Amino acid sequence: MDPLKTTPSDVLFVLLGAIMVLAMHAGFAFLELGTVRKKNQVNALVKIMVDFAMSTLAYFFIGYSIAYGVNFFAGAETLAQKSGYDLVKFFFLLTFAAAIPAIVSGGIAERARFNPQLAATFLLVGFVYPFFEGIAWNQAYGIQAWLKASFGEEFHDFAGSVVVHAVGGWIGLIAVLLLGARRGRYNKDGGISAHPPSSIPFLALGAWVLTVGWFGFNVMSAQTLEKMSGLVALNSLMAMVGGILAALAAGRNDPGFVHNGPLAGLVAVCAGSDIMHPIGALATGAVAGALFVYLFTLTQNRWKIDDVLGVWPLHGLCGAWGGIAAGLFGTKALGGLGGVSLMSQAIGTGLGIVIAVSGSFIVYGLLKQFIGLRLDAEEEYNGADLSIHNITATAERETLW
């Protein structure tokens, strides 16, 4: 967007969107806080906040330039031209980028060392995420042009089902696999030790904060008032409802599944929220809600993958489904506005997954090799990283272990 063609109203519009998505990070924090055991709650809160700060530095100095070829090393007078639209656009897109470590945090909770994760955050937000972001949203490397020439349309991801959520979820899966399960989670005889959520009210609060903020995440992705569409808002609502009801049914009234249902639906509808019919959005959300419940159960119980918050099924798989769903329900044949190709959606989604998996293996593999990712037994027993002092009493910790 040319800042000379924007208005102060556009600046305010994008700024409000950035604030709403910033508030979503509180949702990430409370969702994790309510899910982890009580002895790790303080660590979860500190980790999400410090990850955001580290993401800001990485994206400001490196990532935004990789994605969009823009830096902020000119004088303040130059930066503030036309009411500073580019500055609030950076703020808005930063809140998306910072969602990557917030997503990963939920998967690796309760056994990852604090400082190595900060290093991973800087590398992921500075290099891995913006590499694919530039491809999907800024025509980098000619891939979008090739897709359009080959299949008639570019890869379409209006608000980040793939760019943000699938990428974050698949990065998280690799991190979880490299870390291994929490001590005591899986027994040698094949049994599973239950680690139930420490606080359903906090979990529910996190889900509600995320759900409300998501309407800024999706609607404000238009980035100007002129392009804002009520269709995006309605489709987000319908996908949210579809996710809730599907998770309620598939999860047999489990409150953890119910409160993740709207998130699954909203993850999936991001990509096609601007081109789907509301009934298509409802179907997209319903599939995502059921997909999350089924795959969360499968990964935890059968595959023994200790993804604490289920970030791979919630973000990685529902995000990938969202990329494909945009190519289905965005077509005119299924009530959408058209201008989308299923083949381009499949290739774009697959490319995002490949970049996420490759980047995560490099970042977390190197950190594991040279620094170490995992807490030692004493740290994990006492509650997260000892460098983040947990105020919970020792006696209370022992009763919760």
C-alpha cells in the first residue's frame, strides 16, 4: 500500500487492528496458563510477554525488511510521512509475526529452557517466518507470478491461515519432537499420566480474548477502510460457531475442546474469509473443530507426541485445512466470489509447511546441538526454568507433580 494514497482514517483503522491483535497475545498467555500445571503458570506468563519483545526486535531490524524490503533507518520525518501509515502497518504485521513464538510456546510448555527459546524466537521471527510471508504477501521470488501463470490464480491467504497459523503450528511440531515428552507423561508400560488443565476458567478466558481479538486479525487485514468488508466479519463469526459446535459434539462436551473449537474455526477461515459464502465458512469451521479434537486425541494418546496445547492440530493442521478450504469454498461453484485456484492453494500451503519444517529443524536442531533446549530433571520437577522464579510453594509443587 502506497502511504501517499492512505488517509489518517486508514492509519487509525490499522492501528486499532494492531491493538486488537496485540490483545490476542494475552489470550495466548491465559490459554497456556490455564492448560499447564500450576507450578508452571508464572513461567508461561513471562515467556509470552518476553517473546513478544524479542519478536519486535527481530522483526524491526531484520524480518520486515526480508518480507517487504522496508527498513526504518531513515529519519523520523521521512518515516512519519502521510500520517505514518507504514509505521502502523509494521505494528499490525508485527503482531502477526509475534504469533509464531506464541503458538510454539504452547506446544513446548513445561520443559523448554527459557533463554534458548528466546534465541529461537529471534531466529524464527527474523528469518524463517518473513521468508514465507514475503512469498505469500509481497510477490517475493516470483512464486505467486508462477502460480498465476500456471494455474490461473495466485495463492490466496487473506489473513494468515497458512502464513501465520500453519507455519507456526508446523514449527511447533518440530520443536516438540526435538524436545521430547514431559517427564512422567508416558510410562514405559505404555500408560499415559494425565496432566489435566490447571484452570478451566483461565483457559476459557484465553479462548475468549483470542476470539474477540480475531475479528481485528481478520477484518483489519484489509489494511484500509476502503477495502474493509462485512463479509469477512460474518464469515469469521460463522466459522467460529461451526468450530464450537463441532468440537462440542466430537469432544463429548469436554470444556477444553469446547473452548478450542472457536479457535480452530477461526484459524481455518482466515485464508478465505474475504471470498467465501457464510455457509462455506460455517462448513470450514465445523471441519476444523472436529479435526482438532480428533488429531489432538490421536497425537497425545496413540502417537505419544506431547504437544501440550495441541498447537500442531489447532494451528498446523487447521491452518493447512484453511488454505485448502479457501480453494474449495472460495470458488463460485460453491457460493464464493471466485478468483482462487485449488491447485495454487495446495501448492502454496505445501510450500508454507516445507519452509516451516525446514526452518524449525535448522533453528531448533542447532540450538539443541550447541546450547540445549531441555530443562534438567530438577528444573522440570520444580516448575519450568529456574531462571524464571516461580513463587508457588515447594509443598504445593510436590502435591501437583
